[in-house]
Amino acid sequence: MTGAVERPRARRRAGWFVASVLAVAALAACDPQGPEPTPTPTPTFTYDAPSPGPTNTVDADGRALPGFVTVNAELPQALPAGDGLLATTGAGWSLQTYRPQVEPVTQVSGIVPGYEAAVQVLYLVSPEGKRYQLLELDPTLPIIVDSWTAGESVAYVRQCEPRECDDATPTQTLDLVTGALTPIEGAADSMHIGATLPGSVRWWQNGDDEAAYDTAGSVRPMSQDWIAASASPDGEYLAVVRAGNYSPYVSGGTAIVNAQTGRVTDVSSLWEEPLKCTPFRWRADDALDITCWDAERQVWRLFAVGPGAQEMKENKSATATAPEEGPWVEPDFFVSDGTWAGPYTADATARRTIGDAAIGLARNAGFEELTVPDASVGAARIVAEVGGRLYVVATEANNPTLETAWTYDVAAGEWLQIGPLPPAGPTRGLLASQGSPASGMTSWAIAP
């Protein structure tokens, strides 16, 4: 941060010396016994004044330059991101964009104006909740961060409103140091990032008929319309499912992608009977449990696909079907051996309700609900699991468009809010509290 420039002490020392010399000369002139004084020339001193330090903390548009923090009542507090901070980040660090605004509301009496975004900031956040400002961006061009790998100085983003973003919106890279945007080469504009794995590995898809494997920016199109489902505990493998219609005689509908090579193994190549399969849960050894519909027998069957998709075995003693009574947790996220996390439902009636209002843990053959420690929260969903921490997005009960970010340490049983609501401003006002579409935090990308 720039501030007042400290003036050199040389000037003060020079003044003291001159005063001392003049005082000695005056005393000598007053001594009647002394000889007539010889005039002494006044010494002169020169020094090089330092150039003033930089005084600009904002650019020509009034936005904070990199290395500085935007001070605004609608933004959470943050620290400046020092040089080299990005290179020190690891798994579980995240990027968040904040762009507070409230949209207009159409009522019988007419249109009630909203509040346009006046500021947009990109933050870097540690797993412990320390927040650093990387960039202040143009608020008229909303940015959504889709993917970021720890240690890298670029993120994959799209320019669009979060609630109105078309999947066909082109993905670009954002330089986290300069703010420059660059088009992506090799990936079709119709595709977006479906999964991010460690080591700069990404899976691209359009949800219809195109998919691609990307390692360190080298994009390779796939021959099938695969969609990312979930990654193995160590990120070495990715489970994908078919997007369109297919015959079980040709494809099992589920495949395993080797994240290091991009090799895709359809489970149909591991089992002779025609089955339609979907991923159920990962295990600690990178084995994947899948549930398959057997059309000939008219039953659901559970299989385990070995690590690396080397073999597939049926598990006749287990089931992936939720019980008719009692609670249930969908094991969408592997946490540790014997522990999974996902959407929680209390009973069969709740399971027939569309939505993901609650989350929970499945462990020790039991189920427990997790509750975000904020009375204003109405719903929650898990977006990632890294290192035993669940990364959770919570929405406000009186306005589901307003989101906050949390982590939950499963082993310690501790919650931490790392993405709060705007501290003040229109998003905390009457329109937003009555449900008008609003936003504070607009995107959140966690490094795997």
C-alpha cells in the first residue's frame, strides 16, 4: 500500500550543523581577549532527494489496481494479495467473485427499480477463511469463475449473469495478475468445463453431443457424448455418463476416465450382459460402486468397478436403493473410508420432493443431517470435498438467490463461513429481503 513518503533526515542534520557553526563564531566575536576572528565561510550541503513513491492505487476508471484492496460497504473485508501468493496456494483454496446487485421487480403497479452493480471484485480465499483481493473488475461485465487449479495464475471464466448464463457462452482464461481475458483454443464455444481434477486436468462437455479431455491446456475431443459425474478420492479417475440415448448392447452408459492419460473405459467392456448403469459412490481404493438396471430381469443390481476399471464384480449383498422409511444420504462425495456426504432426506415423503434443501453424512451404517449454523439459511448444497472438508453453498430462507459459502470439517465437526453476504447495501435492504433476485457472491471455484 502506498502512503506518505518519509522525508530524509539529512536535511535536519544539515540545519543542526549550520546552527552550531554560527553559534561558535558568535561566541568568539564576543571574547574581548581573543584575536580578531577570521571570517569562516558557511558550509554548504547537497543531497539527492528521493523520488516520491507511487501514489496511484486506482486505474483510470477508479478501480483498485492489483496489490490494493477495494474499500466498499457492500464488500467483505480483505487483505492485499502479495507477490507470489498464488504460487503458494494448494488444494482447498478457492476463487470467489462478488458483484452485489438487486434486480428490478415487475409488480401490478409497475416496475420497481433495482440496484445495478457498482463494483465487482475477485478474491482468493484460503481453506481457513483468509481473504485476499486479486482484481477489481468492470461491474458491467459479470464474470463467473468455472475452474481454477491451485498454484496457477489463470482461471477459466465466462462473461455472463450467473442466473442467466447460457452453457454456450464461450469460456476464456482470466489472468489473475493483470485481469486480461484470452479466448480458449481447441475447445468449441458450445462446451463448458464439467469437472476440474488435480494437475490442470479438465473435462469439457456441452451436455448433448460433445466432450473433450484437457490436460495442461491441451484439449482432445472425445468420440462419445460423455458428461462428468464425479472424481475418485485422489482425483486419478473421473466417472462419466452418457448424455444422450444409447443402446445397452453398445454402451453401459457409464465409463471411467484415466485422468493422467485420458483413456475412457466403458463399463460395457467389463461385463457381458446388457446393462444401463450410473455411478453410485467411490471407495477409498478408487473403486467405484455403480448401480445398473437389468432390463431382462427387471431389477436393479449393484456392481463394483475395480481401480482403473480393470474389472467389474457384482455385489449381491448390498443395495443402492433408498429405504421406504427413515433417513437417507445420497453418497455423492467421498469423505473418508466409510464416510460419504450428499443430499439428506428424512423419509420417503421427502425423497419424492424435488430439491436439495438439506445435506448430511452417511457413516457407520447411519445417517445424520448437517445444519449450517445460521438461522437465516433456508437450504444448502455441497459443491466439493477437499481434504476432509465439505465446501457448502447456503441460500437465504427469504431469498434463495443470495448465497453464502461455508466449509465443514468432518473430523472436527466445525463450520466456518468463508463467503459472507455483503455487509451492507441494497442486498441487505427491503427489496432483497422480499425475494427480489439479488446477488453478493456470484461464483465460487474450489481448487481440487
